[in-house]
Amino acid sequence: MQMHILSGGRLIMKRSVYIPDAAADEKIELPVLCALLRHPQGNVLFDTGCHPLAATDPEARWGGLSRFMKLISPPEDNLVNGLAGLGIGPSDIDLVVNSHFHTDHCGCNEYFKNATILCSNKELAAANAEDAVRAGYLPTEWKHGKRFDSFDGQRDVFGDGRIVLVPVPGHTPGCIAALVGLDRSGSFLVASDSVAIRECLDRDYNPKPTWNHDIAMGSLAEIRRIQAAGTEIIFGHDAAQWDALKKGADFYD
Ligand SMILES: [Zn+2]
């Protein structure tokens, strides 16, 4: 199996949202990370990044959210183009895993019309709740694909332990991460927003936009155990790690 790290765009936000002691006027750049897992039984995407329109007409695509989250990447910097660079079209994707349904993690879902969307039951319920739009769940972003296949607890995607989706709630009610086992490169936890940046794990805190801080702290503790056992954590939005990762055609296997 091969893992390709691909770009879902690049955001800029107030640094104080992520770093508690940052000055009020400081900014932080946040790469949006997606992963393509090329398993012998199918192509799996983990998260789909930002929709290109969020770069050209953010208000139309994201509404009020566009005041807090701004894309600084051009519209061409999106997952569909990243896949095209590998010779993969949207119809070649069998499964889309959404870690959660915030707009920067499911923005390109609409392109993957043939794919089954894998997510947790709790996240699907949160995204379908009456006040979901106020909580940042926009149906134009997440509600696509051929069908939804949602689950409680863990899900071993192909039953061979190579891609195991694990619950890491707290950022949202049903946030999940992917434990990826590779023959040569070892094991990775693609953490998404359960650990947005390295400092959250190192300094043991969660960013301001966290649904439930106590539950998120429990997930952080679990992730630290996974890390201590020798698994490399791939953060959702860490600029320094992003620079160091293999990306695009340069894969982990
Ligand atoms: Zn995010």
C-alpha cells in the first residue's frame, strides 16, 4: 500500500486561535492535509480539503465562516488537481473517509460522485442536526457521494489492519483519525483536527474551536499513547511538518 500526502489548500487564521499565548494581531498559516491511500483493494481518500470556490468567492461558498477562515492558496491548489497530478481522476476513488465535516475537510466531496463516504455515526448525526449550519456543517460541502457508510467505534476498512479508522472525538462529536500501517515506512496516525498542530500535542492543549475540551483531552492522551508506541502522528494543519513530509508523487509505502 502507498500513502500520498496531498494539499487541500492553505488557510490563514488568527494565531491566538491555535496558540494560547500568541499576540492578538499574529497570524498562523495552516496547510490543509489530505491523504490518498492506494490499497490493493481500492483507492481511499482521507479528507478532501477545501473547494476551489472558497478561494475565489469565499462568502458564497462558506458564508459567515469566511470571516474567520481565509484561504491564501490559489483555486488551483486543491485535491482534485493533486490527484490529477498522479493520473487519478475522481471516478477512480472508491472510498472517501471524512475525519469530520468541517468545510476544510470535505470541501471537494462533491467531485467524488462514485465514492462511498465513510464517517462516524456521531459526526453524521451532528452534521444532520437542526443547528448544524451554526456549528459549521454546510450541506453543500459534505453531503455528496454515492452513499454514506457510517459506524461506531473503530472500522478496519479492508479487514487487514492496514487502514483502521479510530474515534478521536473532541474537536467535533464524531471526529476520526486513520491508523495507517505501511510495510517499509512504518505506522502513521493521520490525525486531522484531533491534533491540528504539533504544539497541541507537545503542550497538551486544544485550539479554541473545540466542541468539547474534556473529551478532546481524552483523545489527546490516547494519541500520545499511540505515539509512544512508535506511530508517527501526521497533524491536520502543521506548516513545519507539512514542509518536511513527502508529498504528491513522492509517497510513503
Ligand atoms: Zn481543519
